[in-house]
Amino acid sequence: MIMADLKLYDAEFKFMNLVWEHEPVNSTKLANICTERLGWKKPTTYTVIRKLAERGIVKNENATVTALVKRERVQKYEAEMLLDKAFDGSVPSFIATFLKGKSLSEEEADVLLKMIREAKK
């Protein structure tokens, strides 16, 4: 899959969160969930399923919808795009901006330090 194919618009990402949460899920049940959680009509859900299936993001087989792309892969793609677009690819600039005016608990700081140490290996 080409990386650009991982770009999900906000509504698609909200939809995919429901797929990831409930998969494998019957398409009729998914349409009902989308009506309840997103306010969509059934045809809207079926259109999104079809479009995402055409892009290789989901599979709709025997009226059962499953994700072909893991949530973590989409999150990584979105994070990389944000980092490149808004911070010129600089992780330190991103972290400095994100943490400005915030305070971390000791536990949160330890988790971040551990992640940094592991990324250096």
C-alpha cells in the first residue's frame, strides 16, 4: 500500500475507530453503530465502507467488515505527516511545543525517558 493511501479524513478516521473497536463486524450492525455514534444514515456508512474497501483500508466480505490496516499504522502515518508539515521533521521541536505550559507526572516523565532511551538504540 502506498503511504498516501493511509490518509484518512476526520469522518473516515472516526469510522475506522468503530471498525477497529468492533471488528469483525456485520455491515448492518456497523451501519447501526454509525447511526448511533456518528449520526450517519445507512447509505452513508455503506458508501464509506465501499470507498475504504476500494482503497484497501477495509475488507467487506460476506457482509462482514474487517480492517486491513492496523490503527497503529494509521496513527504513525498521521504523526509523521504532522511532524513533517508543522515541525519540519524535528521531534525535539514537536515535543517542546507540545509540552509548553504543561507539567508531567513523575510516571509520565519516566515513560518518555524510557521511550527516548529505546529510540537511541
